[in-house]
Amino acid sequence: MSATDTTAASTCSVAGCDRSAVKRGWCSAHYMRNHRTGSPTGSVPRARLDIAGRRFGRLVATEPVAGAGWRCLCDCGRTRVARTADLTRGMVRECSHLGVAHGPLTDDQPGEG
């Protein structure tokens, strides 16, 4: 093999794994496990972001649900389950129940203050 050939086979750097390394010195399984949990061995789970009580538009996060979601209470009284990432990035801001528009968001919305 030449010095410019990058296809040289190397093994995963995780102890006991003899699969071919793909990225960062890990095989594809350990690379994806690192992506999901923050550790290539999966022994250190990522902490759930605690957003209980935080307001996102008309929604207030009330309790975590299975997966990466939160049950939220809308100012209109309805509840909605939304993903944490969608809430924190501003993608979800109201319950949008059956396409009903709530009107403009004002400072005197119920549940604020």
C-alpha cells in the first residue's frame, strides 16, 4: 500500500472488539453507541435535559415522557407531548389542537406571571 492509501484496515480501539475501525478509531457499532450515549461502550448514558416548568411560547413543560419527550400544558388548557429538541429549538410553541389558531401571543396570556 502507498503512503496516500487511506483504506488501510485498522481495528476498533475498544478493548475486545476486532471489527474494522470506521471513524475516530471505532467500528460503526461503537461509533453509533458513542453518538447515542456519549460513550463508545454505552456505560455513560446522557443526562436528560431538565426543562420542567420552563415556558416555550404557549407551552409549559410539566413532566418527562418515555423517549426524549415532555408532556406540556398549553395556555388554552390542552396538553401535548413534544420532543425536547423541538421545544428548545422553537419548533413547537403551542398545542395546535386541530389546527385552531390561538391568535397573537400577548403578555396577558393565562398561566404567565
